[in-house]
Amino acid sequence: MTYQGADGKQYVVIASTGGGFFGNPVTDDSIMAFALDTSKQ
């Protein structure tokens, strides 16, 4: 998912889960957010 913050920057958010597939134990759930570079090329 992407969104634009109140500061005008664009962010990318990734939700991930750890395990629980094919009987593996669930180890961790995480949400990671990254700000995109605002420099022009």
C-alpha cells in the first residue's frame, strides 16, 4: 500500500506475516513503512 503523509512525502507500507503456512509455527507479524526518496533525477 502507498500513501501520502501530511508532510507531503509518499510512503510505502508492507504487511508481512511469519509462518502459519503448511503447519509452520507463526513466528512474527510485521508492518514496515518506508519513505520514498524525494530527490529529482
